[in-house]
Amino acid sequence: MPHRILLDRSLVWGEVDAIAQGATLALSDAAQARIRAARILVESIVSKGIRAYGVNTGVGALCDMVVTESKQAQLSRNIVMSHSVGVGAALEPAAVRAIIASAINNFAHGFSGVRPIVVEHLLGLLAQGCVPEVPAAGSVGYLTHMAHIALVLIGEGSAWLRGRLIGGAHALHSIHLAPLVLVAKEGLSLVNGTPCATGLAAFALGRTQRLLDWADAAAAMTFENLHGQVAVFDADALGLRVSAGVELVGVKMREALNGSAILQHSAGRRTQDPLSLRAVPQVHGAARDLFAQVARVVNDELASVTDNPIVVGTAQAPRALSGANAVGAALGLAADSFGIAVAEVAAISERRMDRLVNPLVSELPAFLAADSGAGSGFMIAQYTAVSLVADNRRLAAPASLDGGVTSGLQEDHLSHATPAALKLLKIIDNAELIIAIEVLAAAQAYELQRHAFARAPQTDEIYRRVRAAIPHYEDDRPLGLDIQRARDLIRQPLRELS
């Protein structure tokens, strides 16, 4: 049975990531009550004829155009239709699930005003594994991705269900739900706010949490293969740098390399190792420090109301407050910064891996080939890593500063939070492949050591885990397939090793 998460006050990023990976979501009685109360306010606004953006007016530059009550349902449907302008390849299903979870979380604060049935349909998509097809490209901040999710709620668009891509109406019927007829404000609420960028950022945090653990493991394996001087991870020395991340990575490196006969044999051979080996705590640790900051930003976003307008007051005196809480500037800045950090972790991985394959410094067979000369071994895999590092460098340019003017000067400043999050996910894609190459090269290097000294218990366990999935390489198969298999391996959590 999938893990079930109960939403009461607010989700946190790890819960959104768990839902992305397959956990289901339920609302507490208090959350359901907040959703019902907010809907009463919207209905009161409609009945009293109080002007409210997107309820009884147009949207964007059409915000001063009044929409009569008879056309408010049409307005909601039209918003979904006209905002469904995503293009290009679709988001992966886990990312869409994260977005849906974040949208439900936003509605559950009780300031949006959608009917409970709208949230129940979104919960049903998660529970039944029904994932709307959402094109990834075409957003400057929000709107389009949630619009494609909303399409399925009204029986349009398409969705993945049990391995098949089917129409929205068919998908709803298959999970025993009827298409919704949206009413006042629901179209706007479904496309508004920051659930897309928030969900994608939470999903990115989950992937990076696993990636950073594997990066530490890969660094330990490479360090051992290259006979590094383990004193560089001394707790007293690292403790002089004020950084929780540096401290944590230092602990991990000491634990991973504890008991290594390889390192005991090579102790004192060099005064100082190259930076790609001795700066692992400082580089990986800095990324972990930034991880903690980004996690706080995402949790703050989940705890915030990001709809526009928000509804407050009482049924007798309702108010619709227009503002800019839907602008995800904090998320855009965080995703841009975090992308640079992940790119740097990947870049130092490539430098370590180059030292493994380079016969000028490795003291190992050239390019880790089983038969140097006739075999090229990992020579070209290092080229691949260099290419991916370069791609990350290009992707690390900030999306937050892209600017742009939309909707007839009404939307004249754009934070590009969703593009920043999507760019971060591409950097993570590349980083996973780079770390995978280092892991493969380190496993190969162990088998080519000149002396048969024992590995540390932890690195030995990681090595055996890699070899259980991917055998020794002898230029006997396309190495790219091994890289893909190693990438799949490091997408899984690296559990604590004894």
C-alpha cells in the first residue's frame, strides 16, 4: 500500500516529494472546513455583485472588463482552455504529481474559494495514479502547467493511466469521476499561484538529496582509488570553517573511508592532494548548506497563500483582495542559486573522474581499459562528462533576470520561477549522469589496483552494490548503456551503510 500523508495545516517539501514518488494524500477535517468556508465567501461575492478579479471580471489586461453572473462559469472554462498553451515534451509523471500536491496544499489554506469537489478530483488523480499530460515548455512563471492539469478535470486534455495515454474524459471515467463544470473563480484558482514552481522545486530537492549522498560516496571511492591523504578530513581542521554542510560531509568521508587498508598503505606518500580530492567537504558541503536554504524557501512557499485574489472576511462581509502573492520571486532566485550549486558538485566530480582515467596521475592502466591500446575503456566517457558539465554551465545562467512583458503591460515584471525550476531539473539530470560515470569509473579502478589491499567496509559495500547491477567493463558492450543503468541506480536512496 502507498504511504498516505494527511494534510492539516501545510505540507513540507519532503511530503510533496513523497507524493511525487507515489504516496497518496488526504485532507484533515480542518483543511476540508477551510475549503468549504472559502467557497462560501466566493458565493457571497457573486451574489452581492462585489467586483473581484477573475470572479466577475476578465483576467490580465482584461481585469476591468465586468463579466455578468450568467457568464462566470464560461469565464472559468475559458481560462482553462486559453491558458493551456504548453508546448514541447511532457513533464515526467512524478513532477506532475508534485505540482498537483502543491495545488491541493494551496487550496487547503482556505483562501482560494474552489469547491470541495475540485480538490476531491485532484486527490482522486493522485490516489488512482492518473497523471495529466503536461507539456514542460511555455511558462514564464505559472499558469500553463496547472491549466493542462485542469483540462483533465473538465474532461479535456489527456492523461496517463495504467501505462496508457488516454483522453481526459476517458481517464476520469476510468477512475469513477465525472468531468467538472467549473463555476465562478475556479478557472482562475486552478491556474493561479505558485504550485507549479513549488512542486517542481520540492521534486528537485528530493532528487538532489539522493544525488548529494551518492556524490559523497563517489568521492570517497575515487579518493580511495587515488590513494588520497585522509588527514585532510580531520574534524579539527574542518571544524574551523563555520558550515553545517562541511561538517556533515567531513563526517561522511571519515566514516566511508574508515578502515581502508588502501589508504593506510598510502598514508604520508604526498604532502597535499589536488583540490578535486581535498576540497570535497568544502564543495559538497557548500551545496548542502544551500540545500538547507532552498528547503526553507520551499517550505515557506508551501505555508503561504499564493492565489490571486484571496478571499477573506465573512459571508455577510466578504472581500476579495488582489495582490501579487502568485509571484514566485523567492522560488526563482532559490532555484537559480541551487542550480549553480548542483552544477559545481557535478563539475568537481568530472575532475575527480578525469584523474581516475588519466594515466599521467592515476597510477592505473590508461583510461581504466582492461586491454589498453586495443580497448579505450573510459576515455570517451570522460568526454561525455565534460560535455554535460559544459551544458550545466550554460544552464546555470539565471532565469530570474530574463524579464519580459506580457498581457498588454499588465504583467510587466516576471519572476520566471517555473523556468528556473525546470532548468534546475535539467542540471540535476546532467549531474546524475556525471556522478554515475564517476561511480562506474571508481568501481572499475578498484579492479585495476596494483596491490590487493582491502577497501574500507563502506566503500566496499557501495562497490558491491554497483557490481550487483553493472559488471566489469571490457569494451565488450556500449558503455552508454552502463551509464544509464548507473544513473538509474543513483536515483535510488543510498541507505546508511554499516
